Amino acid sequence: MTSIFEQALGAGDFARLHPEVRRRFSVGLDSVTACVGRGTMDRVWHRRGFVRPFLALGGSRNILVPEAGRDIPFTIENFPYRDSYGRETVTFVRTFQFPRRVRRFDATMVHSPERGCIVDYLGTHQHLASDLHLEADEEGALVIRSGQHRFREGPVDVRVPELLAGDAVVRESYDERARRFRIQVRVSNRRFGPLFGYEGSFAAEYADVAERGVRAGLRPLREEARA
């Protein structure tokens, strides 16, 4: 049973992950397993000033989160399915329950043998595609770093310039004492520095996708064929 994450990381490095992290990233069609995490983000932050209009625009398509706050209830839903192009896909739908508004940060991931990595489609319409490179660190955490970003809309297919791109680093680990996953996300620009991020913890539960299915609203409204 090989998930898209094991394919991208390789069997040897995948085996180096903490067993609970390995279980979480084994979600897929072969294992017929989905994962739902529920917890709290201790801090959700973003840079003020010029970044806010871009975050607001992205928020309209469930890309990034315009709000900031502390102790924000959080849910992440990872469900595998086969998209309309026949690719195994895993949802990464994150929901943040801010006091005045609920925000979602949507992503769907596929493994691309051609690109040799995970391709992360962002938002409700998959307009943005990012290469994701995975590694296991010395503590058994999964570290994900974004690479090239591409914008697709109809015939438009352009690489996002580094001046405008946000480089993401995600670290997900397992705290055995608390019996919770800990996550840190940081998005930065090479010129302007930190832009957005969040950090906190959650507990995970697993479900049989064959029995539960993929709930309505998790899949994107539009699917992009180009990796």
C-alpha cells in the first residue's frame, strides 16, 4: 500500500517518519483511509500592509487566510479520491473558526512522476500549482518545502516570478506526550520576508473512505489537467 506521499518521499525516507506521522500520510486509495484532524491553532498570523490585499484576494478562492488570531479552532480533512483525469488526489482542506468568520484554505495534491514531486493545487479552482518537496527530519517529522509555482487559467500557463511568489515551509510532527500532531506553517517571500503562517496542534481520527466517502464540498469546483 503506497500513498502519494510515500511515492514522493521514497520508501526509505518514509520509513524514517514517526509511526504516527507515517500513518497519517498513508492516507490514500490503496489503504482506503482518510484522516480528519481537529485541534487549535495557537497562532495564525500575517504580515500587515501591502500583503493584506493579496491575502483578501486569495481568501475569496480559499487560498491563504486574511485573518489573524490566537487559539483558533482548526480542522484539516485529508480524503483520497480519483479526479476527473484519473489521478489519485488527496484533499488538504483546512478550516479556521475565527470569532467573526470561518475561513478555509483548500489544497488538493497529486503525485507527478514527470515532475518528481507532489503537485499542490491551491484554491477552489486550482488556479495555482506548486511543486512540493518532502523530507523526513532527524526527529521523524515530515518537512515540506514548496518549489516552483505556476498560474493556470484557460490558455494562460505562466510561472509565478520569484518576486511575487510565496515560499512555504511546513513541518508536521507527533508529540507522544500530548498524543497530538504539531504543525508549523510559514510562507515567506525572498525579498519581503515572512508573509503568513500558523502553528498549533490537533488530534487525528481515521475513517474508511469506502464506507464514508468524500463529503460534499471537499473537492474543488474546477480541476486542472496540467501539472
